[in-house]
Amino acid sequence: MTRLSLRLRSFAAALLALVFFIPLTAITLEQAFTNSLSQSMLEQLRIQSLTLISEFEVEDGEPSMPEQLFNDKLNIPGSGLYAFIHKDSELVWQSLSTLNWNRVPQFSAPTVGQEAFDAEFSMETSYFLFAYTAEFETSEGFRPVSFYILQDRQTFESEQQTFANTLWNWLGLIALLLIALLLFSLNAALKPINQLIEQIKQAEAGKIERISARYPPELEKLKSNINHLLDTEQQQRSRYKNSLSDLAHSLKTPLAVLSGTDKMPNESQEPLQQINNIIQRQLKRAAARAGSHWETVEPLAPLLKKLVGAMQKVYADKNLDITVQVAELTHYRTDKTDLLELLGNLLDNACKAAKQQVRVEASELREQLQITISDDGPGIKLEDRQKMLNRGARLDSYSEGQGIGMAVVADLLTAYQGQLEISDSEFGGAAIKITLPL
């Protein structure tokens, strides 16, 4: 599962909030504006209805309206504002604005003294409808008269659309500004963390011994803990170095005596020299950091050729077929003794387990050195593989063929930040692949 960075998590959370907040805000404001506009339209039509009622009269029992009304829109055909008057549910008058209408709409009259408002009265198009019923005295007594005002929605919808466009444009601009502010705030908030990470990298590379920059209170405790860890590691390294120095000093004289003894066979000189080299290498490892001056570029081809020659002599009775597939330019920056010990242990284990065939492959890929050693032996069980890869497990206690020397291999891989992978080889045995960063 991919783990997202704190920066990406924070930005995604804020962006998700904006994605929900901006549309909800726009919808809420649009609805509020629409309701306000509808209420305003109701008030306008109510006033126009009262004006219409004030101009209506009953003369000699007949309804009467002036030829020119106070509201000019009712005098102009197709103006968008229309009026109808019903007496006893019969049409008795309609405004000049309805001159081009082919049919009269059907209305439902409200009760006397009541009004009705419909924001979407449907005909060929939608209209606002306001209706009011009043009583007028006639020769027949008080009779109900209903007044109907129709207003088309074109102006209303135009204002609504203009508001929506303006609202979304401004909210979009605000969202962009908020995103820019968010990125700036995230960079400012995470800058101390990035500085701390950079100082930790410098400490890993050996450029600094302690983290000295000042940080916000939340990170000061972490800085103190890291410095304490660095101090403890430095003290352990010093104790390790001193212990090895004491050991080397203690062994120096006995080794010198053994080397100068005439009775010692010539074959013992090389093992004694190897013991001395191992002591010196361990001293260098304790005193130096990764990437120090004693690490040099070592070509793999001649080194593997030397190891294969030694293994063929050691396991001459097995008559092993050991093949090496490595380019001449393949190399690795390391201490030569470390590389010999690492590859020597792996190759020795493969030769112990192999029946007849061993193959060594090396290649450089994506800034990494990959070395795979395969054999045709019995292989390694799945449960044993996991034990060998588990941190803290004893890697030198497995059956003959794949366990001896693995503790040394694990130690060297840890020192060089390498990885080890165990699988089945194409020969039926085990394939051990190590990956080292270049």
C-alpha cells in the first residue's frame, strides 16, 4: 500500500473540503437569491393587483375599466405583463397586452379576501401568477370579482442566470486563491520538517555530528531525541573502536611471534596474514563512516574469477561447473575485503549445497548492483527463508549447504544498506540475490 506524504495528505484533505464547500456554498446562495427574487416578484404583483382593483368600477351593474391603465405595460401588446378580471367565474375584462393571445387561460379563483401566488403557472411558457378575489356591490348585491396578474419569467430567469454566472466565477477565483494560499501555508508549515530531514541526511552522510538548527516547539523534542541517539551511536562506535584496538594490540605480539617463528610452515603465513587483515579491516570499519576514503571502486569480474578459482580448488572432489556472467565494467565502491567476504560466503554456501552446477550473475540496474548466485542443490525451505530474513534471527544455525556464513553476509549487507532475497533457482536449488545501492 502506497503511503502518501504529509504534504500530499494535507493538500488532498483541504482540496476535498473545497470541492464540497464551494458547490454547497454556490447552491445555497443561488437558492437564497432565487427565493428572494421570487418574494420580490410576489410583492410587485401584489402592488399591481391593488392598482388594478383601484381602477375597477361597477357602473349600472356592469364592470368598467378605463381605456388607458396606470401601468403602461398592461396597455402594450406582448409586454410580458398581463391581466384578467373574472366576475362570477366569467371573463369580463382583459388587458390590451393580451391582444395577440389566441386563447384565455383557465384560472382557479381564490376565496373572497384571499390571494394566491404560483411561481410556475404553465401555459405555452411559464409565468408568475397572482390572483386575488374581492367583493363589489352590484344590483344583485355583493358579488365576487377575481383579478389575475400574469408576469412572464424571462426577466426573472435572466437575472437568475446572471447572478449564477457571477457567483460561480467569483467562487472559482476564490477557490484558486485559497488553493494558492493553502500551498503557501503547507510549504511554510512543512519547511521546518524538510530542514530537519535534510540535517538528518547530512548526519547519515557524516557531514555533521549533531542537529543544531532551531525548530518549532513541536519538533524540538524530536531534535533532542535524534541528537541523543546520535550521541549514543557515537559513544558505541568509540567503545567498539577502543575494544577492537585493545584486541588488535593484544594479538599484535602473538601474531608477530608466530610470523617470525622459523619452525612455522610456509603454508601458515597466508592464514596469519589474513587474520591480520581482518583485524585491520574491523578497525577501519569501527573508525570510519560509510563512503570514507578507504572505500575504493572494485571491479567485480577479476574478483569473482579469483573466488571461483579458489572454490574449484576447495571443492575439486565435486567437480563443480561454476559459471560467471558479469560485464567487465561492472563495479562497486567498497572495501575489497568486505566484498571478498560477502561474495565468498555466498559462493561457498552455494558450492557446499550444489550437486554439480553453480552460476554467478551480476548487473547494474537503476543505480543498483544486483548479484545472483544460483545452485542445483536441495534449495531452502520457505519457513527457513523467512527465518534467514528476519532481523535478529541466528543465520548461522541452519542445515549444511545454506546456513554457514550467513551471519557475516547479513552484517555486511546492513553496513552497506543492501537487501537479500531468497528464491528457487532454475536448476532446482536456491537462488540468493543481493542488491546493493551504487
